[in-house]
Amino acid sequence: MDGFQRRREQKKLNILEAALALFMEYGVQKISIGEIAKKANVSQVTIYNYFESKHNLIHEVFVYYTDKALDEFEQILVSNMAFPEKIKHLMFTKNETAKQIHEDFYQYLMKEYTSGINYMEKIYTEKALPRFIDLFNQGKEQGYVDPNLSNEAILFYIKAMNEYIQREEVYQSILPLTEDIMKILFYGIVGEKEK
């Protein structure tokens, strides 16, 4: 990649980061292209040259946000932490994200996710689910997950949860319950057991 292309990619990344930060804090509706341009230190014309419209920019921010979340998940997965520490780290990350994300941005994110086959669904199916199986296999190897549980049953449970939270009446009210849902996913209704 030559210097021009590298600067171009960096400028695009700056726009995505600025938009993400503003959307997380204020939501999508209240933020204008002008505010994003100011935060990214570019002109509004530059944003339109890269993304053509606010709608396209919002979509690209969702893609960027999804990739970033997957990268963070993968870093935790490949770390040297023991299974319980990975779970605690994942729950903490989810809980912190739930506290930081603006409700309006979350609603847009969920609408994007539930609108049929799209980038987020593809990432979920092709990358996130296999990584969850890797994580649970690590838990089985380390003695924290019942080795008699089949991966198919675990996938069934995760997919059932995923399908349920895609319902509009559910995802509109689920954000405050993120930490509890993660605890139930990883510890069941009995709760965390000391090892």
C-alpha cells in the first residue's frame, strides 16, 4: 500500500472512529454529518466522498463496530487466561458496552442485525458461533464445562437465545439485562460455582 492509499485508509478509519464515538454517546438520530466531520477533522464533503450518505456511513460504522467486537472476543479467546477468567472478562466487556452504548445506537444496531441476511448475521454464523464452541471446548478441557454437554446442544441454546433477542419487542428492552443474561448463559440459573 502506497502513502496515498495509507493516508486515505487512515482518514476513513478516523471518520469511522469519530462516528462510532458520537453514536455511542448521543445516538444516531441526533448526530449530523457536520458533527462527525468536526470530530474526525475532515470536511463534510470528504465524508460524502467516502460514504455517499449518512445511511451508508451508519452501515459502515455497524460493520466496523462488529469487526472490532469480534477482534476483542478473539483476543480474549486466544489469551492465556483460564476459562473462568475469560468468561469474567467477556461478561465485564459486555456489561461495560451495555453501559456505554446509547439506546438509539443500540436500536439501530439491532434493527440492522435483525433485517435478514447481512454482514452481522454472516459474522455471527461464520465466526462468532465457531469461536463460542472453541471457548466451550476450552472450558471442557479445563474442567469448567460439563464434558457430557454436546456442542450441538450448546449451539442450540445460543441460537435459540439469538433468535429470541432478534424480536423487536425483546431487543428494545434487553440492554439493561445484558449482565444477567451473560451470567445465565455461562453459569445457568444455579450461579457461579467456586472451583
